[in-house]
Amino acid sequence: MFTQRSETARTRHLPLRRRLLAGLVALPLAVAISSTTAWGNPPTSEVNTTGLAVTDDTVQVGILHSLTGTMAISETGSVEAERLAIEQINAQGGILGRQIEYIIEDGASDWPTFADRTRKLLTQDNVAAIFGAWTSASRKAMLPILERENGLLYYPTFYEGLEESPNVIYTGQEATQQILSSIDWAWNELGARSFYLIGSDYIWPRTSMKIARIHIEDVLGGEVLGEDYAPLEHTSFGSNINRIRLRNPDVIFAAVVGGSNVAWFRQLNAAGVNGDNQTLLTISVTEDEVLGIGGENVDGFYSAMKYFQSLDNDNNAAFVEAFQERWGADSVIGDVTQAAYLGPWLWKAAVEKAGTFDIDAVSAAMADIELTTAPEGYVKVHPNRHLWSKTRIGRWNETGQADVVWESELIEPNPFPEGYQ
């Protein structure tokens, strides 16, 4: 466990604060917030009626991700993004006049550990919010505890949908935004008619591929030539690659996660399967994974995400500058990292809209909050606690960055799509 204490009056004037402010991504909100709520320091008795870790000067939150294990390759960037957002919010004066303190816990790529750490953060530390999780298995392990103890989770990962809880704000995309639009792109723009599905063996890839198969076969009239799953941490994909080559699909549609991606893509490349002779579209690989995989091993393949580091807009330029100033010039920023960055800002907006840190009031205040200068562009919280957002297709190059080749219109989230359950 790592605990960060809020800055003292002396340390608030160090150069770091100036650098953070210089690279700050200001996130103006469409909600109307009174000057008293936004800038005052209301009494703790008014903003904390349920025993949360809120004092006259501070509010405590939890950050819960895998810092070790196979998912660390994907989740480390989320921790960095959440810490950056918190530091920036503190540099602006905090929330309701209070500096944010955070406790970092390691889920260790282990679902029972995520459940245990969630229980600790809510019942011992009494945090006002948790920013965390990556896999659906970790989120599902946390959910019963969040609902029983009435905690609030900001969950940043694209996921399968089929869930809606007042205790979770989903800042990544659900399946209809990512899966359906990306398959439609391959069908319409590439003329793809046959697909081979492959993913890691747990709830998100299996449910995602179920949705993909229904869309390919029943909606579009295409063909699924095969469907494979590999255990988490799997590193031997030779037999999978042989089956794929034998079936010769128009598109490999992939949802391999975490460190397994290093072996998966390197073995594809070693087998002569590359962007020059095979279309591969993945819904699980971001810049964070490519950093470990190597750009030369994904060159010419595609990812479907709502965010790429290469997005050309002023909001993203400021975000990338601030992130790399904080975490190093060689840092990369993936889709989930950016969605994680939104979490503290959305929480800040909801707290200030509600005028309290109390969980029920903050959860109720989330609906219709807008961020007009998020790095990905405009986003809005739907009453179902998912975000309106765009889907983009990025084509990877050997530098480890993606060239955005297609962008959707803003897509309304629909976690319970009719006919896909």
C-alpha cells in the first residue's frame, strides 16, 4: 500500500506545481455550479454525513489497479493518469476547498485480491471514491462489495456491457460503441466477410466475442471461421496461429489481454503473419501494450479505441505534454489511461454539482455532466452512467503509435443491446 498526503502550504509552491499548471488540461463543465459550491470550503458536517474520510482540509480516495502480475503492463498507465489528474485538481484548489489524498493498492492481477483491497478501502479507509480495475473479472469481484458497502468506482476500461450499477461510473466504452462499430467499419470499408475470433479466457473476451459473432452472422450475414480462447498469461500461440492460417479469414478479430499480447504478436510476426498479408483488428491493444510488444510487431494491424495518443487536437496536445512532463518523455498514453484520467475530473464535477461527498448524492449528480475539453474530445455522462463517445480505428506503425484512419459520430452508450444478450 502507498499513501500520498496532500501538499503542505510550503510544497505547493515547488516547480512541479508550476509545471502541472502550465500543462493543465482544464475541463470546463456544462453543469451549472454556484460560486459557493465551486470555490468555498463548506463545513465538513454539511459535505460528509456518512462517515467518509473527509476532514476540513482533505478528502481521501483509493486507487486500485494491478501493479504486479500479467495485467501490470496495461494498468500502470491508469495509475499514472489518475495521480496526474489528482495533482492537477489539487493545484487548482482541490474539491470543495479540500485537497485530495490517495491510497494506492495493488490488485496483483488477482480477482480475489481486488475484492479484498476494495473491502479494505471502503471499510477501513472510508474512501470517498475508488479509481480502478481493468479487467471485467476484477470489476465483477469488486461490484458486490461496492454495492454492499455503498462505495463509488470509476472504471476506465472498454468492456462487454450488460451491466449498470449506481455504484460504478464507466468511463471506457461498452460493447456497442467499440465492437459493433469496429466490425461495421471492417465490413463497409475493407469488404471483410469472414472473421476469426480469438481472446483471453475470461468474461470480457468471451462476452465480447459472443456479441461479435451475433453481429457478424445474424446482423451482417458474414461468417465466423473459428473462435479460440487462451488462458491469462498464456505465451504459446503456435497452434492458434496455425488454425487461423488454415482458415484464412478476411479479419482476425482479437481480444487477447495483458502480457500475453507480447507473445501473441511476436509469434504472429515470426510466423510471417503481418499487416502486409493479414488484416487484424484488436479491441484490447493500446499504446501501453505496444510499448511491450514492439511497434515492429504490430505494424499495419488495427485497434478499435475511443482514444489514441496521436489524436490531433489542442486538448490532447496539452494532456500529452502534461503526462510526459510528469512521467517521462518516453511515456505512452493508451485508451484506458486516458479514460482513467477522466475519472477524477468527473468525480470532481459531480461532487461540486451535488455540494457534498456523500456517495448517493454524488452518484445521482453524475447524469448529464459534460467534459468539453477531454483529451478524446467531447464526452457526456448518460443516465446509465456510461459515456457518450466516439469510436476510432487506428493503424499501428513501427514507432508504436497509431494513425487514425476512421472516426465515428458520437455514439450513445447502450449496455443492454437488444438481440445481443
